[in-house]
Amino acid sequence: MEMSGFVALLAAIVASRFINESGYRKLEPDQKLHLMDGFSRTRAYSMIPLLALVGAFWFFMTSTDIDRNLISVAYFGLLIAYIVVRIILNQRKLTDLDMPDHYKKTFTIAQIVSFCGVAWLFFTMFYK
């Protein structure tokens, strides 16, 4: 069952990229530049909390006697929270950048597809 989670995650990532790219292609050149400039800080700093979370997970799994199931549930719960917060912040950023509705729609669909892949992965890992 876990293998289907990894396959779903990979498929969701690929599908999400195609969906997002289709919306990006419809933007005018100045909108593309505005979008890239608007998300430059986000791209630079959004990985820091994720890397800290992965580092904390590794530390707690290898260096403490805390129950591994508890650590895993906490890790995946925080990971889902991180994803949801990123989605909300990205949507706000798109609104602030005054992106066209068609791009916001495809961007949202791409994020939902990615989130579904992650959700299915978690379901397969914890469903017994």
C-alpha cells in the first residue's frame, strides 16, 4: 500500500508541474517577470522551515527515546501544516501581485493536485 503513496506523490508532482506550466504560458511577458520577481524571496527562504523540520525529525528519530510513532505523527502533522500555510501564503502573494484569474485558478488546481498526492502518501503510510 505504501508504494501506491509514493507513486501517487510522484504522479501528483508531475501533474502539478504540467498544470502550473500551462497557466504560466498564458501569462504576458511582463506578468511572467512580475511573477518571478514577486516570488524571489519566497523561493529563497521557503525551504528553511522544511529543512529544519526534516532535521528535527532526523534528530528525534536517531537521538532520543521518544516513541517513533509519536515522532512520525508529529512530523507529518507539521508537514501538512507547512504545506497548508505555504498554499495560503502563495494565494495571498498571487493576489498582491494582481495575477489574472486564469493563472490563479491553474495555480490553485496545481496546488490541490500536489496536496492530494501528499495526502495519499500519508494515508498509505499510516493506514493499517
